[in-house]
Amino acid sequence: MSETSPSPSLGLSPASRRKFLVVADNSPESKVAIRFAARRAQHTGGTVTLLAVIPPADFQQWAGVERMMREEALQEADQMLQDAASVVTDIAGEIPERVVREGRTAEQVQALIKEDKAISILVLAAGVSKDGPGPLVSAIARPGASSYPIPVTVVPGSLTDQQVDALA
């Protein structure tokens, strides 16, 4: 499931526009990353791709339960992406691409980056809890982590909207 943006702004061809990838979930830090990516896209003539990853269901014995859980997860992901897309559209003036994948988040991020050569920056926000910066940021930052072929921007998840606007 994905939607593409309408005609490009600033007269740039779709192939030459910087595409910001953001992992969307319901966390407060995800909202910061979405806003930051939308502002960067607005200021640079880029576009935003929102990625929601649902965990794989593991109820093979009960196919009906698995199907219901998957359908519910897809509906929640779609609603979350609609909400995030609304924020991006309000800020950047364009409808972002929306992608839903099933699997492990880090693996799906890497797969999407590999598949979509237009993605040029991954935007994440670090978690603000005492549990650390979050699993994806931790996975990227740990020694020996597989490198990403694009720059990764990690913004503090505690930034206010005004702070994000001033930075981006």
C-alpha cells in the first residue's frame, strides 16, 4: 500500500528531488521526526516518504486470529499514516508517499532504502525516556552496525514544534 505525491513543486523533476524517509509510529519522537522531515522538505523542495511497519503475526495455528490481527494492524497503520500525512501536507504543501510494510522495522527501513533510490535521507528522532534513544536509533548507532547507504539525521525527540521549525 503506497500513495505517491502529486506533481512536484519548485519545478524539479521527481528524480532530482531529495526524498526524506521517516518511520511513523505513535510515539512522541516520531511526531518530531515527521515535522522535521516535512520542514526540511519544504525548505529544500524535497518530498517525504512515511513508513509504517507492522510486526509479523505469529499465530499459524489459528489462521483466522492471525488474519484478524493483521487486518487490525493494517487499519491502525493506515490511520496513523493518514494523520502523519496530514501534518506533512499542512507543512510542506504536498501529499507524502505512504508505505506500509510487515516485518522488523530496521530490516524494512533498509529494504525500502535499497528499493527506492530516490530516498536520500533517513530522519529519526531519539526517544526521550530513560530506556534510551529507541530501538532503531540504538541499532544504527551501535558499534559494528551495518551502515546505511544514505545520511541518517537523528533529532532530539524532546524538541518542541517551535524548536523543530527553527532548526529545519
